[in-house]
Amino acid sequence: EGRLAARAILPALIETARDEREGPEIRRCAVSAIGWIGSTEHDAVAVLLGVLHDPTPRLRAYAAWALGALGRAAAQAAPDLRRALEDPEREVRKVAVQALEKVEPASVAGAARLIGALCDPDPAVRRGAAEALGQLGADARVALPALRDAAADEDPGVQAAARAALERIPSAGGAK
């Protein structure tokens, strides 16, 4: 019932998220609420895509999160989320990895971008990429060499995520 009532204010939230005259914190709250409501009505995905390219890193990260919260309903955002894996801000990259896993959960094209994220300087991004690749299963076979390298990463969390991913990919020595 709460989400149904929240949908009534969705147009106002979308307008606030879109309005660059609003302060970044107000826009961030609007973006977060759009993701929480989980509706793609009223051009929500298009607005979130616009915010994903905002100059403010925190807004970009929240837009990526909100797109991920919409899941497959935001499939059109997958190319932009893949580009966000190369964002100069680590938080944006980290959230983009998580969002891409929800928006485009089984994609060979997504696997190729995630392989690059395994080399990110931030361990949280590398760990997220390994986890996302594990979710792809057989579609991540192309990532096997990179995941084997990641299993020897200096960060124990990345190592564990890479090993778990290898167990989930058929013919990687794990699941068949």
C-alpha cells in the first residue's frame, strides 16, 4: 500500500530529479525515491539515465543504484551502466557493477565489460565484478582466465568472490 501511494508522487519526484536548478542533495533524494518506488512510469528510466551522466558523482552513483532497483524493467540502461564501469569515481563504478547484474543478469556483452572491472584499482569494484560474473554462469566462460587471475588477487574478498564465481561457471572446475 505504501508503494502504491508513493506512485502518486512519482511525477513530482521525476521532475525534481530532472531539475538541475535543485540542489544535488534534493535531487539525490528524488532519485533514491524513484528507485525505491520501483516504477518505470512517467519516463523514470530516461530521467535516471540523464542523472547517470550528471557531473556530481554522488548523483551518478544513486542513479546507478536506482536503475538497478528497477531491475530488468530498466534493461535499456544496460549500455550506460556498462560505460559507468569506467567512471572516474570508484563509488559510481562499484554501484554500476551491482546495478548491471540486476538490469542485465545474463549477458555475454555484460561479461566483457565486467572482465575489465576485475582490473579496477578499487577492491570493492573488483569483488563486485567477480560476483556479477559468477551470476552469469555459462555466459561468463569468456571470463575464466581473468577470474583465475582474480583468484590470486591481493584482496581476500576479491579472491573469495573469484573462487566462488569459478565454482558457478560450467567447465571452470566447478558446476557442470
